[in-house]
Amino acid sequence: MNRDRANFINFADAIGQAAADRPLARTPLFCQSDRMARTIILYALALALAAAALQWLEYRHAARAFSSEIYMVLIAAGFAALGVWVGIRLTPRARSTPFERNEAAIRALGLSPRECEILELLASGQSNKELARSLGISPNTVKTHVARLYEKLEVGRRVQAIEKARMLALIE
């Protein structure tokens, strides 16, 4: 019981270390909720200010002096500028530091070097037969390695294993 608790604590520390070491640009979009919330709030504020400005213009009777085509051009230009701004904000930046594998998570999970190699090849999208050919082992051995990876990562499918491995910085 105490050994299981110690393993859980080591695994939790490895996950925490992986999250702290990862640069923000490599985190998945759904993990960037604070950043996304700020972007959404800024977008909503910009739209609210634009709506308030149009209401002010309408109340000042300046809206009647201009034709509807000019309004369409102004609105289109505003949305084009807004689209460029949102595109710049949401486009991922290039990583400034090279990828560093999270060795603490590998030790906590108990992954062997061969399992790490299989995990990297899984991320490349190869089938079990292709993995076996490239590694020079039988497909049954690949299946065994993959099953052990699923067990250690506590997942049920390839995509889940790859996502979790990327989250823990086990693969690039």
C-alpha cells in the first residue's frame, strides 16, 4: 500500500514537473483556457464598443448623412482588422528552445527505452506491422509493447497514448 502511494506521488510530481517545464506555445489549445478567455473577452469588448459607437452615431443623426454602402465598407474593414488581429493572436509561435524529454515522468511511469522508441514511432502514425518492420521485431512483440504502454499511460487507444505522451513531454 505504501509503495503504491509513493509511486502515485512520484507520478504526480513528474506530471507537475512536465507541466511546469512545457512552454505555452506547445500546450494544446484546450489547455490554454486563460489565454482563450482573455481573447474572447477582448473580442466581446471590441464588438460592444463598436455597437455602442454605431448607436451613438445613430442618435447623433450622423448616420443619416452617409449612405449604407459606406457603413458596409467601414464594418467590413473593422471585421477584416479584427480577423487579422485574432489570427495573429491565435497562431502558434515557433519554439525558442529545443525539445527536452521529461525523464522524471519516464522514470515515474517505468517506461523502458524500447517502449519510448515504440511510443515515438506510434506518434508517426505507423501500423503495428510497419513498426515491426522498422524495428526488426515481430508484430506480436510490437503488440505486447503497445499494450504495456497503454497500461502504463492508463489509456485505451493510440490517440490517447500519443496525446498523453505529448502532454507529459515524453515525445515531441
